[in-house]
Amino acid sequence: MLLILLAAMPLALGGCSERGKETLPTEDAAVEVIDAEPAETDADLAPEPSEPEPASEPESTSAPEPADTATAAGPPTFELSAEKLLAARLPDDQTREGWVRLFDGQSLFGWQMVSEANWRVEDGAIVVDEGQKSFLATTSVWDNYELELQYQADAETNSGIFLRTALQPESVANSCYELNIAPPDNPFPTGSLVERERIEPEQVGELDPDNWHTYRIRVEDRNVTVHLNGQQVCQYEDRSRLPAGHISLQHNQGRIAFRDIRIRPLGLEALLGGEDLSQWKKYPEYEGEFTIDDEGNLSVRGGSGQLESRESYGDFALLARCRTNAPDLNSGIFFRCIPGEKMNGYECQISNATENGNPLRPADTGTGGIFRRQEARIVAAEDQQWFTILLVANGPTMMAWVNGVQVSNWTDTRDPDPNPRRGLRLEPGTIMLQAHDPTTDLSFSDISVVSLNPSPSAEGR
């Protein structure tokens, strides 16, 4: 047994809260005694981790304290509505481009607090107005991306959006980007990158504190481009490239509210294209069949088998557009696999079956859940309809969005091991698509991936 400080634990990890409820751990909760290193089980050693067999108990999913130590505040508890979560799904034309929500409108799932402030959810927005200077940071790490959000700030509010940042940035002039939200008399008014690029107040015009304002931000290699309310206000080129990092919302002074926070990774490269599977390795000795159908989609059918990428990926974002062609099918996307071995990697589950029709109760982990590690918090896809999965792995943390809604957020706290069945695998590995059993019948219209340039703090966790 090991004592783990909850202050550093990401929000609402599976196994730590009731179904339909999510709680943000805090320093007020002090310390919880958990089994951080569970004994090996048959499930850990199973040669084919997704073959049909009785469900196993999930491991403890508490995250280790990050290298850039943070303190948490709270603890708000969120009652989830399946109807509202499903309503937060994005339309197909957005999810096909990789857009997902960082904020679901109901909870702070996927976020972590740094220092004590009264971060909360009100009327579909993230709100803070009291407490210490504080950050609300994504548990995910992002590299090149487009970010869109709306904010509402009092006239004297001093806040900001931190980009490619550690949980506790050392210097806004060198180690991250701070996009400011501040009054006109601030040294870096709204639209400025603090200590990097000042934007004059007349460039953005008068900003009514009663209105919602829209930031559209593009971070790509050494460049940061900012649009405010549809107008480009900042174009900044850095001298050197910053590594991937968190996105953090800041509480400095005054009331600030954020809503409709969406992101999409840039640089995704197709692993499917044309009529061949030249970027993949087939295993004809297995029963599963992987072919390109008449519509140009990848068809996955038949008994147990795998299709393996020829390239390996460590930290990455992967976008897949998939359709299950019959009810209650089972498949998965394996990643960081040991090349050549049969489905020996982490698995992002594909299964839209639910218990008694309740999407908050996956029958078999749920699409986007990390199989045998963390169930999806909601089944956000439907059989026989196209859906998207955005899978992100950075260091020991892995998470997935289905149709734009985040459904999983799991950190592997086991000791490092090159075999992901036995422990934490950080080494790059292949991606494998699974044919599960004779009933398998799936289609993929797109699989695209981009490697991430991880932050030092993510590598060290």
C-alpha cells in the first residue's frame, strides 16, 4: 500500500467515483490510501488481452504527482446527465477535422487545479472569482493545435490562457505563452502575449464586459496566431520551438468565465489512403480479414486477428473514423504495441454496448475506454453509425474523445516495463487494429496520426 497525494491527481479518473458522479480531488481531502502497485493477475499476463473472457476489475487509476508539483483546490462534485453529455457531442463535419471539447459543459473532467481558487461550473461555463492566483490546467498535453473558446471578463479582470505550459511555468518570456485577458492600462492588454508581444488596446477595440468574446488561437511550431472576435490581433514568431505542454486557464484577479472550449491537433497524417494498405502489416496466419471495400473504406471482419502499422509511435494523437456494422460488436485500437506480438499493447476499446440502454453504464468498457484499465464515462457512439475517436497518449497518461466528448482519462502508475501487460510502457510501439471474433464487422474511413513533441515535465512523470 502507498500513500498518494490527491492534489496531483487528474479529475474524475475511473474507479475513483460513482457512476454519474465525478469529484475533483483536493488538498482538503488530504491523503487517500490506495494500492498503487496491484499484484499481478491473470488479466495482466493474458496473451490476448481483448479476447472474450469474464471482465476483470480495473486497476487503481490515481495519477502520480507530476514533476512540476501542483496543489489542488475544491472539491466540487458533479452530477452528470447522460442527456446533456450526449448533447455536447460535436457535429460530424467538426469531428472529422479532429475537433473535440476540452470542457463538456457539466464537469471539470480532464482538468486539474493548481493552487486554491473557487473554480466551478455555472450555467455551462467554467467560472472563478475568488482565491489564490491559480491555474485550471488540462490533464492532456498538446503540441501543434487550433484552440477556440469564449470568455467573459469583468472590466478589471486580469486573467489569461497559457499555451504549451508546465503546470507551474517558470517564465512566460521563455517557457510558455500567456495570452492575456487584461484591462487596457495593463502592460500587456487583452490580445497580447505577455513578455513577448504587446497589442495596443485600439487594435482590439472596446470589449464589453457583459458580452462573450471569442479567441481563436493557432499554435504551430514557432508561431502563435491569435484572432479575437474574428479579427487577427497577434502574429508572433518565437526564436525557438517550445515543447508540447498543457493548456491552462488563469485566475489572477477578478471574475472570469470560459465556455465552448474546443481544440483540434494539427499535422495529422493519413495511415489509410487509396486502395492499398502499404503502411500496414498483415498477418495471414490469423483469421481476421482486413481489406479495402468498394467505397475506399478499410473493412475489418472475421475471427481474431490484427493489422499492424509499420511505423511506431510513442506520444501521439490519433484520429479514427469508424462504423460498427452490427449491434454490440467488439474491437479495439491497440497502441504502443510490441512489434510483431499479438495485440500486446494498450487498448482503446471499441464497443457501444450498454447495460439496460444506459449510456453511463458501458457493458464492455465502452468505446474510448482503456480496456481493463478504465471504463468510458459514457458511451457516446452508436452502432451502425459513423463516429470518431481522438486518442491521445502523452507519457503515462492516455485519454480518448468520442464524437468530440472526452470519455476517458487514465494514467498508468505501474513501474516501467517494456511489456505493457506488466507495467508502464513509454517506449514507442506500433498501432494495431483488432478483429475480435467471427462476428467482427467494422469499417474505418480514416485513421490519421501525428507524433507529439513532449514536454520535459511529461517525459519525467
